[in-house]
Amino acid sequence: MIQPPNAPLEHRPVLGAAVVEHLVTDPAGVYVDATFGRGGHSRLLLQRLAPGARLFALDRDPAAAPAAASLADPRFHFVHTRFSHLQAILAQHGVARLAGVLLDLGVSSPQIDAPARGFSFRFDGPLDMRMDTSSGETAAEWLARVPIEELKRVIRDYGEERFAASIAKAIVARRAAGRPPATTAELAAVVAGAIPARDRRDAAQHPATRTFQAIRIQLNQELEELALVLDQALEMIAPGGRLAVISFHSLEDRAVKRFIAGHAQTDSALARFPLRQSELPALALRAVARVMPDEAEIAANPRARSAVLRVAQRRELPA
């Protein structure tokens, strides 16, 4: 039976003060909140921005649109789209350069807390997991057809789950018996049953946590989307402008860290050659900050515990 959540849906913007402090270098500039959610960060940014500034917000979740509609500010414009469409959307509005881009990765509290979205096993609900509920395949539909080797790879690579093979085998066995997982509770039970009791007993988190994460990442193509938007943001951010990315698990943070480092450091292979500084490739970024929530923020918002904010600044272009 699908149970409603016990608390009202709420979204607290993680590291909100740090985002505003590090992202806004030009209060009159054009900014993008590429993961609007329910608008927590956008509202904070608008408080800092000057009357002539502009803030574009993107989100692939149709449920974000009502929250955006309630934000009546002439500087603000919302678009229902995935953030890999960043460049195309801004081109439609005649914007070629940005003062800053914010990415708050993963799922928001309202998405997690809504049983019908299927992101969490805390409430039994349909196995959906789509960030854009208006299109695409649900998790239940994907699990009903995915080959076992692909399923094992997804759980292993995106969930970093050492029991990926056992979990994939259990899911496929249930499917072969004509009972593919259709709800969050069913999937959580199958996963838990595939992990040895001794490992479940010692684990600090629910045994299905990593598998749910892996399926969600696969279904929404989250790492592919992240790679696309990072490249586009780098191209669009003006010299002196900044990129701020909040991530919540190691796969995302590792990708962001490598992206910034790759554009902020000279290739070590080139460093071995006797090249003048002017002969080295121009570095596009400068790493500015790595911020994590303090104890007070974690106490007020426990979901901020694993958050990491990385900030980089666009270097001046060579003459």
C-alpha cells in the first residue's frame, strides 16, 4: 500500500550562503541556476543581484514549474528543460556570456519525499525515478527489460556496490518468475535479500541505498548530462565569472573535481618538455573553493551532510 509521507514536503537550499558568496562576482550580470528545484538558491541569488541583472533557471522536473511561477521577479526566467540544453536555451534569449552558473546535483527533498516519484524506499510507491515525469522510461519498465550484464554494470559502476552481481541476479530471477519489481518496497526487499545478512547487519545505511542511486543515475543519464553541461558552462562563462557545483556522492564530485582540475592544470606530460610559459596551452579555470556544510547546517538540514560545493573561476583569456 502506498503511504503518504509523514511530514510536509520542504526544500532547504544546501550551502545557500556559500553559493551566493562564491558565485556572485558581478551583481549586475547574467546568471543561471541550472537546477532550480523549488527555487531556494534562486531566491537567495535574486536577493544579491542588482536591478539590471538576469537570472535564468532550468529544471527538467515539471513539478518545478509551479514554484517558479510563484517567483514574480522581472529579472527571473524559468525554462522546463534538462540542463544539457543550457547553450541552446540561452541562445534563444540572445545570451552569449554568463557571469556564473550554479549546479545543485542529485534529487531535491520534495522529489525524495514524494512517494509517487519512487526515488526513496522510505515510503512504498511506484518505481518511477524519472526526474522528468513527462517523458522517458520508468525504473520499473527499465528493470523489466534490462539484460543482466547491463544491470550488473550499472549497479557496480553507478552504485559502487560490491554485491552488484548478486543483486542483478536476484532482480532478473524475480522477473523470470513473472514478478518484476514494480514498487520501491519490492525492489528494496529484493536487494536486501541478495546481500549476505552479516554485511547488512554491519552496514550504516539501508542495503538498497546504492542500488537505488545507481538505477536513478542510469535512468536519468545523470553523469552524461553533467559532462555536457560542464562543457557548455565553461564555454559560456565570461572571464572572471564562476562555476559553482554542489554534489552529494563520490561519482558526481569526482567528475566535477576532474573537470576543474583538467582545465586548471597543465598536463603533466607537457610539463616534462622544455616549453616556455607562452607555449603551454591556456588554462581556462582557476579553482577557487571547496566548501562543506558546518555542524549548524547539518543539524538544521541533515541531507546537507554529504554535500560538497566546488567553485572555479574563468580565467582571463590570453591576448
